[in-house]
Amino acid sequence: MIWHDALHRLQNAGTPHALATVVGAAGSTPREPGAKMVITADEVHDTLGGGTFEFQVIDAARQALADHDTITRLEAFPLGGRSGQCCGGYVHVLIEIFAGAEMTVAVFGAGHVGQALVQLLAPLPWRVLWHDSRPESFPSDAAGQARLECRDSSDGAASVAALPPGSHALVMTHDHAEDRVLVDALLKRGDCASIGLIGSQSKWASFQRRLREAGHTQASLSQVRCPIGIAGAQGKRPYEIALAVSAELLTLKPSGERPDQRGIEPRVLRKVFDADRSPNSQLENRK
């Protein structure tokens, strides 16, 4: 697959990946500046020219993906030295790491609030797993939304079991009995980042009684937020509720704190652009 097609597909799916770009070349090299390659944990799309050099780029990108290290890096490859290739040129490769979706939100229910919520979440870099036991409830344009996957939740327990660990789950189906089955299954998993249930305090009081009878402790039940939505929000229109829930999710997302120094370290850039050390200067000195 051509690199830009792969990049588009992976960005839309929210799949972690790396983009490697040749940004500088001197002497005899496999590819020209601007050549690109996309790398995932188990796929490679397009090429920087092949050989040991390319395998080293792939290894560096995959190590960063495995370490969840999203810092952009600039790698230097003296092909005759580091890569052991006879062409003897010198290549700089920029490796950009895309961590994929910032978080995964599992929405159970494609009713009025569910549809308004999924539309609001569309521009955010989050993966949304949208469930409903009535597949016909999903709007026709849902298939074209990036990072969105529509799933049949006729078997609620199985749908919950299929969620990735660390998902933020929101239960808002058309049926209270279905809601209770889902909350029960989500609590039994024990690895959700958060669990929210649409409804009133009286609904949650009724649910708690039934869930205690099913064996859940008060400590377990305290993980569930009901009603859902950021504190102080007013309004009962579907879009108003969806806005409140979206705002609440923003308070639950990872902080995204990063070290003061981000991107390529200054010392690396200084070394690259130091005229006395640049590959071009070295080649000029050999003439």
C-alpha cells in the first residue's frame, strides 16, 4: 500500500503507527529526500530503499511504538558504518510517532442522546465503539466517521467482554433491563477507565439494589456515575445532555503531561546542522 493511503487508513482507525521520512541525504543513497514509509507493530507500507538501513528504521520505529514513546526523533544513518551497506552515503530520517486514539469510549445506545453524543465526539482523537442491540438504529452516515465502529450488542455480556481494557463506558440504551445487564458485566470486568449510566438518582437506587443482590459490593458500585454529565449542567434535550457528557469525558481523559523538552533534542539538531560535521561538508572535504 502506498504510504499516504496507509497513513489515511491508520489515522481514521486510530491505530498506533509511525511515519518515517528521509529528510537529508548525501552521497549514494537508496532513496531521495522526501521518501516516506509507514510502520505499525506488524505492517510496513512503502519503502525507504530496502536493505539493512530500512530494517534499522523499522526497528527504531517499532521500539518507540512498543515503549509508547511519542517523541519525534531524527536518526542518522552512515550507510557504510551503521548500516553496513556498500553505497556509502549518509541519510537522516525523521521518525514521527502517532500513538493512535487518546482514549477509547464505548457508547451503549444509539437513541437520541447516543446519536448526539457520537456526533459531538467525532472531531476528537478518540476511538468510539458504538453499540446497540438494534443495528438498524445506527444512522446511515456512521460508517464514514473516522475512528468510529458500530457494533451489535444483542449479547450484552459478550459485547462488554470484547471491549479493550481501559475503555470509558457509557450506558444509555432504550431498555432499563439491558442497561442493568451491561452495568453488571462492566463491573465484573473490573478494568474500565470509567463507567457512566444515563438516568436519575431513583433509577440508580433501583439498580444498586439489584446489583447488590448479584454480588457487587458498595465499593464496586461506587465506580458508576449516575446521573452522567458534568456537574452543574442544565437541560434535558438530547443535545444538551450530550454536551454535558462530552464535557465530563474531558475531565476523565489522560492528563497528557509531557516533559518540558519535547520533540527532537536541541543537541541533536545542533549536531546535524553543524557545518563542520555535516555529511555534505565531509564529502566536500574528500574531493
